[in-house]
Amino acid sequence: MPDLTGRVALVTGGTRGIGLATVRALVAAGATVVLTGRDESRAKEAAASAGAAAGLALDVTDAKAVSSLVRSVAKEHGKLDIVVANAGIMEDALLGMIREEAVDATLSTNVAGTLHTVQAAARAMMRKKTGAIVVLASIVGEYGSAGQTVYAASKAAVANIAKSAAKELGRSGIRVNAVAPGVIETDLTAGLSEEAKAENAAKTPLGRLGRAEEVANAIRFLVSDEASFVTGQVLGIDGGLVL
Ligand code: NAD
């Protein structure tokens, strides 16, 4: 396990699933971790259960709130080394059935929310000329997915945020990467039928769905010094699945 002792980290949407597993992985490596969630009491509860330094309320669609929270975390801890822009939502619908509200919510959470987080992180890291950011893309952002046009398009944008921000921030010592999970068993995918899960597992070379901890381990690698020459990459965490 990489050593993150003395590092200060922020994870958005850290109250459950991949976000919470990432908080636990970073804490286990010695980092001081602040997590955020939409609901304050759930954020506090998750922080206490995972050994995080704090659990704060944050809606990532609110650019001003993201900016001021990131600034205050960096101020309180004297710096910010690691940011994981994990918060995201998914609403499946065939093209003809896509709700306008779902388009707005998905793009404002997944694309704008990630962008606000990366922007605020970059501002906070710029002063020390060092930092590592990871954003959450998806396998469907690369291959597309029937019934997931809005979500898949949003995740393609997220992957590009990592690539573009990496180009812009490299000279400031800030690395930006994305992970692109396949099908991971969390609340986000709990709505999939047993049949759909079995079908996905069967198509996956490793023969099963993924666990949140397996994505968290890859994120921990990317934010650590072990990935010191890795930036602008989209790392698939998908058991070899090709859609
Ligand atoms: P999850 O639904 O269990 O967790 C998502 C988290 O994001 C929750 O804590 C939720 O409260 C938070 N969130 C949602 N909207 C928010 C907002 N506006 N402001 C702040 N927080 C908000 O999902 P998960 O499976 O753990 O997914 C985490 C990330 O990984 C998401 O970006 C998701 O798109 C991505 N992802 C998941 C899978 C998968 O199979 N589970 C695959 C690919 C990518």
C-alpha cells in the first residue's frame, strides 16, 4: 500500500459506495481525509465510521459552495494534496423516454460538478505546485451504452476533463487522472436486474462484477507518489469488460 502519511485529501460523494471505499483506502494509507455528502448528518456519520477528519455537506452542482468548501478545507489543514471528484448520478432511459430534468441533473452533477471540483482543487493546489486529482469516468463513457445516452455522454465529458486539465496543470505539478469503472456493485447499480448483472458478469473476462474497494485501490495508486509520472490517463477498472 502506498504511504499517504501527512497528505490532506478531499473526497466528494464520500458517504457510500466507491466514494466511501476511497475514503477508507486513503485513511488506511495514513492520509487526513475530509469527505462530503449532500446530507450533513449522513456525511458526519460516514466520516465517523471511516475514520475521516470531517464529514461536510456539499452539493457539487453549486459552484460557489464547492469553491468555498475547498478553500476552507485547504485553509484549515494548511494545504490540499489530493482531491477525488467522485459525486455522480445515473438515470437510465431509452432515447425517446429521456426526461429533460434528468438531462439537466445528470449534466449539472456529473459534468459541471466535476468541473467545479477540479477547478477549486487546482486553485487550492496551485500555491504549493503539487497535487493529485482523480475524477470518476465510466466504461460507458468510452463505448456508449443503450439506455444510458445521457449518463454515458456525461462520463465521456468527465474523462475529457481529466485529459484537458492534466495538460493545463502539469507545469504546476498537479496530476489529473480518471478511473473508468465497469459494473461495480453499489447503490448506483442496485437497480439492475439479477439477469442484467449475470449478463454483465458473463461478458467480463474476470467473470464477475467489481467491488467498490477495487476502484478505491486504483484511485489510491493514482493519487500516490507511485503514480508520480502518470497524468491525463483514463484507467479502466472493469475486469477486462469491453462493451
Ligand atoms: P453511489 O450512488 O453509491 O454514490 C454516489 C455518491 O455521490 C453518493 O454519496 C451521492 O450522495 C453523491 N452525490 C450525488 N449527487 C451529488 C451532488 N449533487 N452533490 C454531492 N454529492 C452527490 O454511486 P457509486 O457507484 O459509488 O458511484 C460513484 C461514482 O462512480 C459516480 O460518479 C459514478 O457515476 C461512478 N461510476 C460508478 C460505477 C458503478 O458501477 N457503480 C461505474 C462507473 C462509474
